[in-house]
Amino acid sequence: MGNKIFYAIIAVIVIAFVAVFLVLNNSSSDPEQLSDSGYYPYTDKDPEELSGPTIDALDNEDYQFNQTPDEVSTAIEENDSQYVYYWSPTCSHCQEATPLLVDAFEQSGEDLIQLNILEYEEPWAEYEIEATPTLIYFEDGEEVERMTGNPGDVASYESFIAATSGE
């Protein structure tokens, strides 16, 4: 009788560990479970492919405009004008500049696309990105102007937007 109880307890423990493993494994592979908001713009990547800093930024309201490189290329080609912000979640200058940039864009009413170049390496060469953050203004599919680095204030971004948008 004692052995049966012992084996039953062991079986319950094993089943509990398997259940916990399955629950944790399934939630990490579901993109919408990575963030509290369900925001997941990296539609061409499996959640397991994302770096930790990118996952940490998913719920940050200043990084809710991300697109994939293909989506960015399409927007640049199809829109008369487009602002694209190249950033990395490991870049301290990006962490300081992004809230300023988002404020400036909210005030201007212009559209902003963000591209996380920690997750996508091709844009470094394709758009000749030398440092992050970099904001590029495209018109009719061609680069017109860029701003690299953290200007340190919203007014600098507002001036850039006004100068490039013709306002």
C-alpha cells in the first residue's frame, strides 16, 4: 500500500511538471502573449527569434509604430511622403530620443513608421544607417533628408518635420 501511494505522488509531480512546461512553452510561442497589449508587429518572425530587449519594448507606447522591412519598403514606394525611424532597443540614445520624436509626430499629425534594426540587419546597408536613432524622410520613394542622433528636444524634431513636410 505504501509503494502505491509513493508512486501516485511521483506520478502527480511528474504530471504537474509536464503541465507547467506545456503552458509556459505554448505562451512563449504565441506572439500575442509576449506583451500585455497583444501588440506584435514582427509578423515575419517567430517569437522565439526576437531578442529580449525587443520583447521588453513591445508594451512601450513610444514603440507602437513598428513594421517589417517589407512593409517599410512598400510604404516608402507607395506613399508620396514617408518618415521612417530606425532604432534599436539596446540604444540608449534611442530610449531618450523616441519619446521626443513621438511627441513631435503626434503634434504634427504626420505619419511615422518605426523599424527595429536590432531585429533586422539589412536596413543598415540598404539605407546606409550609420548610427541609431536615425529619422529619414522619403518623398516619392527617394530619401530627401535625414536626422541622426538624439537632438535632445521636441522642438528639433518639430523643426525637421516642418522643414521636410513644407509646413
